[in-house]
Amino acid sequence: MKQFLSATAFARLIDKDPKTIISWIKKGWIPGVQRLGHAYRIPHEELEKAKTREEYPEREVWPT
């Protein structure tokens, strides 16, 4: 079963402000996010990517 994190939990674990994470979600920079009511659910594997990459989200997905 796929595991998810809230935007707040995700932000805390990668040392970012929750508003930054919400902004990234709205811009489509975090893949696989689901919305449940007013809450966002971020796939746990995105946490692993964020911890292992120097830049997260990856620069290639940022608009130019």
C-alpha cells in the first residue's frame, strides 16, 4: 500500500515552510500528489527524492 505524508509533515521533514510546499504542489512541481478535501497527500517516495537531491523539486520540471 502506498504511503503518503501531509504537506505540513513533508515540509517539516525537509526543513521548508508548509506554504512553500503548497506552492510547489499548486505549480505541479511535486508529482503524484493527491487532494483529500482541503488536505494534500504527498507520496512518501517524494520524501526520499527530496532528501537525496541537492535541488528539490528537480530543476528540469521548473518552468523557464
